[in-house]
Amino acid sequence: MSDKKVPNMVLSGLEPLVIDENTGFVNVGERTNVTGSRKFARLILNEEYEEAIDVARQQVEGGAQIIDINMDEGMLDGEKAMVRYLNLIAAEPDIARVPFMIDSSKWNIIEAGLKCVQGKAIVNSISLKEGKEDFVKYAKKIKMYGAAVVVMAFDEKGQADTYDRRIEICKNSYDILVNEIGFPCEDIVFDPNIFPVGTGIDEHNNYALDFFAATKWIKENLPGAKISGGLSNVSFSFRGNNIVREAMHSAFLYHGIKNGLDMAIVNPAMLEVYDDIPKDLLEHVEDVLLNRRSDATERLLDFAEGLKGKDGKVKKVANLEWRESDLQSRVTHALVKGITEFIEDDVEEARQSVNKPIEVIEGHLMNGMNVVGDLFGSGKMFLPQVVKSARVMKKAVAYLLPFIEEEKAASGNTSSNNGTIIMATVKGDVHDIGKNIVGVVLSCNNFEIIDIGVMVPPEKILDKAEAVNADIIGLSGLITPSLDEMVTVATMMQERGMNIPLLIGGATTSRVHTAVKIDPAYDGTVVHVVDASKSVPVASNLLSEDLRDDYLAGVKTDYEKMRENHAKKHNQKAIMPLETARAGASKIDWSDFQIDKPSFTGVKVFEDLDLTEMRNYFDWTPFFKTWDLHGRYPDILEDDVVGEEAKKLLADANAMLDKIIDEGWLTAKAVLGFFPANKKGSDDTELYTDDSRNEILETLCHIRQQTERMKADSPFRSLADFIAPKGYEDYMGAFCVTAGLGCDEKAKEFEKDHDDYNSIMVKALADRFAEACAERMHERVRKELWGYDASENLSNGELIREKYRGIRPAPGYPACPDHTEKAKLFKLLNVTENIGVDLTDSFAMFPAASVSGWYFGHPESRYFAVGKIGEDQVADYAGRKGMELKVAQRWLSPLRG
């Protein structure tokens, strides 16, 4: 057994979760547990399942890679509740993409969950507590269901609380599972019991040491087994004193990881950076954890009391105590905390201590950034903090650069890095926030990033890569046409005979699209990078001589399986004939239709929109997602995991908003138009020059849903359904707003000062202003400019939840996914001349902080996703637009079933 390579643990929801040596800590969301969350228990007991689903969604958005589901409550039918809840969240793709942990002390509830869960789940838990017979019975059933399992260190004698008992129970359990039942060893997770220390009971003093020793023994002697535990238990004796608890958690985790701890139920808000724990506090804490002296508990209790003020509350440690530390500690602290104030002084001190200035970067600075990378990778730092770290790093490097250049000129030596990466937003696309964030994260890990900007043609990308002998090319894109452009880049790399890895990222990209469309176009390596946090391990694996071959083989195998699964699903999808879909169009009774005539027809420009007013219409949730802090505003501010960082980020954002408004950094404008309109045929809308409706101004072409309906009465929708047929008076609106005027200039000012944090911040806030302008102008349309709902009185929260009448779908989005229709909108409104927004050849808007779309006012109009369509509609659509079929096929390629 020990001579064979043990497979990786693989769990799955709709997407696989591979747990290997590069995965880092796996975060298990525990808020969908009625025994651990009073809120969740209340929701389930009151059968408020819609809100209970949101709890799961918030966990996944917050970074949970697995969600633990437990329905063990005395007043609850646990089996029924488990099945109902699992079935509900299985229908939510954004939740169901992660694996589920079926958690219960009752086997009937576990089995009920296993019968309906999709993918590969993990059971929590079984043990030898009831004897070997039950243990074997349950383990066989778990194996039959194809799940992994958490095994508690518990047998008929009781819970293991010593080193010897821990390894005895875990070995017995392992032998039974692997040797007698044939349970896959990689699917076994042991929980060897984390118990409180510092309780004052002598028998408890060795609990932590015994856990570390048992963890090390299990990893060395039970191949494939993983180790987990509930971290908060260790500090139970010090509840109410978060400074001590945070230090205990961090120190325990530090020693646990060194001994082989794979995962733990951790609240990152209750963790201090290990190297930042004050030395005197760390000494007292580790005396307890490592049982280094007989009076350790009493000393820590006394020390903890000393941290409290007269009011009994824990005092904060003075902010500048870290300045008394040694040089490396000061540099590391500045990088971790994002403090720029002293970095030049510290870097100069470091320069005086080395032979060459480059050694400061390779030594002091990279040592500190390695700590940042480790903390980020383990979920103990978040993206905004890492971007602040990069700001410190860049200022330090900028200070050193003249000295480095002087030394290079004298010696001719050049510095080394982990690899050179070309990054670009592809041709036709102007969005770069995500790309910039990935670049910052990679540069923090000593990769040389050459960012060649936005709207970059493939020839320029590849020429630059060849000129600098790049190790990796990274492509980014937000709009759907960018997907085709990425295929073009891959094809050209193949034609040139290149073999360097190609990284794919951006909001519209996916692993499936990368596997199915991009990877087959290039014999070299193509890897989809889901977010900034994954960029470093991907790049490191690709450029590591030891890891590269196995990693590449794994990627190719995964993508091949993904293509096979896609082909199977593709064959199973039922796409109805176009005429069948049209026959099932939305049924709207136009006989009693009372039209509200807009206050004007034609086009009107709105200059210098009031940013103070627009600020009141912000939807903050997408802002936090930009920074990889996932959760719904304002709940995210109180989130156990990201809440503190979200509050800091919001404070920084509001401080910048004040400057944007007071100093006039940005200018916002809008152009709107209303036009007499009628439906033409089944899927087109005619806009007219005036109310006589004799002269056609433009014909808009819409796309109809074609995938088979699950319910017989569900319509096949098209936006044309919401416009009255000829013979009735109806109207349609169009708009474009921008808040990006001045944004690029301000961002470049920050970049010139090596301040990526504020460069990204101003772009993110410009995006929020643009969306706020769209929200406010739509409100004005409903209440005054069109006036079809003059009595509307909605809060900003209700506006965000789209409680209003009417819709404003944007070309390129789910209800009207063809970007080329945007050209008609720009022509109708004369957008470029009126408000200064340009359209690229791929129909992206520039400035990027711009929003455009259509206004529909009918009470039954609603948002929907077109989904996959058949080739019969592609051909019909090309004919209606007067477009060559092959051109239509290219633009509609993401939709073609």
C-alpha cells in the first residue's frame, strides 16, 4: 500500500473539488447546520426555506468549498427536512456546484440525504462508538453511495483523549475500512478530537500536544487519510477574550499544519497572523498548547487579565509596537498589514545591510511576500489586503530601482524572477479590473507581469510573448465575443508552433468553455483560472520542473472528461423546433391594453448627472464581489469570515467617493430615447419615426427560447412578446449611461504612484456609479419621462431586487444575448457624439463604466435567459438581420445547442 501512489481525494457538486497537496485548507461552510446556527434552525423550523437557501448561497459566495448540512433538532423531522432542503439547493446551480457534507448523528437522516444528493458527497460522521458491526454496515453503505467519510476518534470505550487512544482508534478504523471493506483510503477523513486546553485540569494539559502527535502519526502511517477538526474548541476556556483566543487558534493551526493537519472548521475572523502575535502573548499561549511548564495555565490566565481595561473589556495592543521588532519582522508586518508609512526607511536600512540592492527584493521583501502568499492561500488574508500588500511592495521596489539600475550598469548582472507572464484583455474588450487584480497577486509572488493593456489584437499578444521569451500568456475578457477571440489566439499559437501555457480568465469564461472550445485549438497547455486566488498555484505548477508534468497530465485528463460529459449533456438537451417555440410564446391579452405615452419621443441627452444623488442608488453587493469578498450587502458586513475586511473596504470606498464627488474626478452622462413601436412577425420589433407609424426607423431582432419546458404551461419567451402587435399603440425606449469619463486618467495617476489598490478602487466605483445611473434613470423613466408608473415608491433595496414594473435588458445579456444589436442602439441614440461612449469592433463600450439597454414598460415584461437555441433559429435570425449565416453562427456560438 505504502509503495503505491495514493489517488487524490475528489469530491463534487456540479463541479469537482480535488484535494491534494496544492489545495491548501478546504473551507467547510457550517451555517447550514441547525445545531450550530440559531438563525438557520429558526428558518428550517418555520419552514422559511427560501431564506434558508440564501444561507447556503451566502456561504458559497463567501468562499466555502463544501457546505455542511445538519438537521438534528428535537422539534424537527430531520429526515424530511434534509431531503427537502437538499432537493431545493440542488436546483440552485450557484450552490450545487460545491460538494455537500451530509451531517447527522442519525443514520436514517444521512442515508436519506445520500439518496438524493448529486455529485460526490462526504458523510459526517461514523465511528466505532456503537461497535464494529454498525461501523461496517454504515461504511459499506457510504461506499455503495460513492461518498467520502469523516471518522470520529470514538469507540465503545469512549472518545479518544490521549495520543495512544487516538492512534489506536484511527488505526482500527482505517484497517477495517481499507483492508476489510475496500473503502478508498483517499476518501477517509479522521477527526482525532480537538479538546480545550488551559482549563485548569491537569489531565487536559497534553490535549494539544497529543493531537499534533496523533496527526503526524496518522499522516505517516495511514496512507491517504486526511485530518480535520473543530478549531474553536481549543480556546473554549478563554471565551470572551478574543485576543487570547485568536492567538491560540493561530498558534494551534501553525503547529497543526506542521504536523499534517489538512483542514479545519475555522473562522478566519478569529485568527491572528502567527508572526504578528505579540511575542509575550505567543510565549504564554504556546506554553499552554505545548505544555512547556507546569504553571502555564495560571500564567496565561494572569496575562489575559492584564489585557483588560477597567471596564473589563480587552484592550487593543498599541499600533506601533511592531516598530520595535527586528528589520525582517518590520518589513513582513508592513507587507501583511499594507502599511506604506515606514517602508522606505526600512528598505534603506535593509539596503545598507546587503551587498547588492537586488538582495533586498530577493530577501527581505520576498520573505514578507511569501508570508502574504501563504496567508492568502490558506484563506487568512483576503484580496483587498493582498492588493494593499502589493502597494507596499511596489513602493519598496520603486525606491530600490535607481540603486538596482546603477548596480546593473556597473556589473551587467540581471535579477531573476519566478517567470515572465504576458497579460492582456483580448481584442474588442475594454474590461481590465479582474486582469489587473490577477496581475497584482502574481507580482506579489515574484512573477514578472507584462500587462499590454486592453483591446489587444492576437498578433500583438503573441509577438510580445515571443519578443520577451514569456513563460506564460494570460488572456482576460468580460463580454461573450471575447470567448471567440480567445479561441483565435489559441489557434494562432498553434499555427506559430508555440508551446507556452495559455491561461484563460474573465467573467464569461468557464472551465467547460475552455475545455470544449479553447483547449482543442492548441496542443500546448490551456488552463482556466477561476479567480485571483488560484492564479499563483496554477502559474507555479506550470513552471515547476518537479510538478509540471503531473499537473499538465491532470489538466488534460480533466478537460477530456469535461468534453465527454459536455457531449453527453449536449446530446440529451431537447431543443424544440423554432415553430413549436413560437407557438408557445408568452400569451398576453392586448385587447384591454392601455398604453402610456412617453413625455417625449426621440432622443434627449442628460449632461453632468449629480453623483451625490447617484450615490444613493448604489448596489454594493457586486462591488464586494469585484474584490473576491462574496456575500450580500449589508449582511456581508457582519459575516463571520469576511465581515471585518468588508467593513474596512467599505470605509475606504466611501472615503474615495467623497473625493470623487468633491474634487470632480468623474463625469456621468446619459442619453435616452423613446420610439413608437410594434411587434413585427414573431420575433422582431419595428421602431417608427413618429406616431403615424408609417416610416420605419429601425428593426430590432430578438431571440426566442427553444429549450424544452419542464412545465407544459411555461412559455418560450422572446422580448418581442412584450411589444404590442400592429393595430395597437405601443412604445419602446433605449438608453446609454456612463460614469467612466475621467476614470482612466485617475487610475493611471494611482498606477504611476505604484498604487494598484486605489487604481482598482476608482474603476470599481466608476462601475457602481454607472449601474446607479442606469437605476436612477430607469426610475425617472417609470415615474416621469415615460410615466407609466408615476405612483411608484420603492426603497433602494426594492429597486435592486427589481420590484418595479418593466425591464431594461442590455444587449449581450441573457434576454438579448446578441451583442451586434448594440450597434442599432448606438445609432438610434447617436451615443458616441452625445455622451462620448465608443463601441469597439466586438461591441464592448468604452469607457468600460458604461451601461446600455432597452426599456420595456408592459406589466408582464420580465427578465429571462434565452439559453440554447437550434440551428433553425440561427438561420432564421441571420435572414431577419440580413447577415451572412456564418457570421451569425460566430456571434451566436455561445447559444448554439
